[in-house]
Amino acid sequence: MAVELEKLRRGVSAFAGALTRARETFPGTSVNPAELDARVYAELSHTLGLDERELRDRLPKFAAERSRTAETPVYDRANAAFVAKDFGEAERLALRAAAAAAPANHAP
């Protein structure tokens, strides 16, 4: 169970990169959302060693839960909200993470 949870955490972290790579495979600007999702989950399934159907079912649920968990770092919560397609919350959390990181980036 702990191994699967770690794979799901890795899936949340890797989702945006897989989405970017999948978008790059479409010619022009026309993107079929179902095909895009299929390519993302196929890549993640291969990378994580999880069944694609199970991953499609479990990853969004896991991500939605993770995005609401206060113990999860805010940057990870933003990624999780993105995976769960809660884009408003993902943006809010990403801005919060950026604001928290900004002082660290400007340290002498």
C-alpha cells in the first residue's frame, strides 16, 4: 500500500510534464481532450508501473484528496489540484507557493 501511495504521489508530480509532452505530439493547435488524456495516462502508467485503467480511476481521486490536506506542502497541493482539474484552486495554491518562495529567491 505504501508503495502504491508513493507511485500516486510521483504521478501527481509528473502529471504536468506528461501533459506538456502529450500536447507536443499533436500537430497544429487542434487537441482532442480524450486523446490527450489517453496519452498522459499511458505515459504515467508506463513510468509508474501501474495499470492505466486503475491509474485513471485512482489518480484524480488521490490528487483531489491531497490538494485538501493541510500537511501537504502548498506546491504539491497546487499540482494535486491541477491533476484533479480544480484549476481555480490550483492557481490559488500556485500563487501562494510562489509568494512563499519569493523571499527565499531574493535572499542575499
